[in-house]
Amino acid sequence: MDETSYLQQYRKEDYDRPSVTVDLVLLTIRDGALQVLLTRRQEHPFRGKLALPGVFVGTDETLDEAAERALSRKTGLSGIYFEQLYTWGALGRDPRMRVISVSYYALVPWEKISHPNREAEFYPVQEAADASDLAFDHAQIIRYARERIRNKISYTDIAFSLVGEEFTLPELQKVYEIILGVPLYKANFRKKIADRIEVTDKMTTGDKHRPSRIYRKKHLT
């Protein structure tokens, strides 16, 4: 039998077909803390519980496209940093049926966020990660995302996704400190990131502190 004939007689209904979802961990920094977007579920199961934004993956879209759709639907945002986090497939994680979830995390500066829809709000990651009443296994997903960015911040540029295109060095250092959960020595920090930033000709104005130089991320060629 050739492949064409095989595919013509193949009975896909003979096999179980788990559903696939995408769950999105959207992270920002607000009020001096790392925060995550959660939605209030309007339907069963877990009606009324907080959950990560998510969608079922369509048969005609990729996983990344589904993640972008979830992001746009819940926040109106597009074109921001996101990447795949982990695949969650424990039995019974969804009481409706067999559901496998591919989680993503996205990072965005607070200044870029317009208020999300009325069913969604930002909560401190520490609070959400320790919550016992989040829907599904979403507290576990949030904890995993927090550890992922803590690990990646030391050897990637993901911290720049949580500040604007232009920033002061104290602002950037604060992002690192919030994610790592420890204070950093100013001189050591600036030495470490020196080759990743470049100074602009601008200074901060209008605040009670002495003016600070404004920097931007260096685009390497």
C-alpha cells in the first residue's frame, strides 16, 4: 500500500484526541512588584475563580498564533516579547476532559498596558503563586514562570522587556532586583550590563531627585 492509499483509509476516529489549550502568563512590574494578569472565570468549571488567560488551540492555527490570540483578546496587546514555557499534561488537570496545555509567558512594561477587560486584573506574582484556589493548575504554572525568568535574567536580555525603550539605570536595576528578590550593588550591576546599554543625550527632569541620564538597549549588529 502506498502512502496516499494508506491516508485515504486511515481512521483517525479510532484514536483518542485530547484537546489542546494555550495558557498565558503575562507579567509586568507595577507598584514595585512583579505582577501577573488573571481573569475571573465566567463559566464552569471553576466559575468565579481566578485563572490565567487561555484559549483552545484551533485546528487551523499554530501554538504561537493561539498565544497571540489569547494575548490580544485579553489585553489588546500585540508585538510584545513572549515565548513558550512548558507543556502541562497531568491526568485530571481539567475536569471536563483530557486537556493538554502549552503555557507561554509574556513580558511587557506597565506603561504599555491599557486597562485589561473587566474580567481581568493584575495581581502580585507572590500572591498568585501561593494561592490555593486558582483554577486548574495555574498557580503551579505561575511558579514555574517565575523561576524561569529568574534563571534567564542573568544570561539574557529579558529584563529590557519590562522597561520602556528608554530608561534610567536605577529603573533597570530595580527590575533585576524585583525579579531576583535581592538587592544588587550599584557598581557591580552597572559593570555587568555596561556592554548591553548605550547612553542617550537625554536627562530626567521634573522630579525631586537630581537628574539621571537616560539609556536605551544597545542593538548589536
